[in-house]
Amino acid sequence: MFLENNCIISRMEMKNINKNLLSWFEDIIYENNCKIERKEWKSKYNSYVVYDYEPFCTDGFEINLVLSAKNVAYLNFVKYLYDEKVNTIEYLNNCIMI
């Protein structure tokens, strides 16, 4: 937590965001009074390679976000929505395999 303009700002880091869900997730973040402080693409193969912009070829990169909000409940809700979306997609993919 950080003090900014006399109010406490909470931060949360989310790693390895699914690139197919990124635009949906960004919309959810802004709709729920949160802000993206940092977005980075980190190489899965070389820890020294980190971009603050989307590389030409995103294969082999994981997307990491640092989110902030005035209330930690917003951050927890956004994380819950993302986790539920991922779980639902995995469940549906498993249903297709059967």
C-alpha cells in the first residue's frame, strides 16, 4: 500500500495473463475503479528481456500487470472475475474434449 494524495492506494500484481483475454480484462479493470500502473511482456526463456510495449511476436512472452485501486476490495473483485473467466473457459474446453 502506498500513500498518494492523503489516501491509501493498494496495488496488486497479476502474472501470466492470457493474451486472448487481455482486452476483456482491461475493460473489466477500468469498469471497476482500478487502474493499470504497469503492463509488461516478459520473455519466458530469458529473464532479462522485458518490454513495456507489445512485441511483434508475442509467442514466448507472458503478460504481467500491476493494478492499483483506492480500495483493495476492487482489486480482489477484479482478480475473482478473471479467475472465474479462466476457470469457465477451462471447464468448457474439457467438456468439448469429452
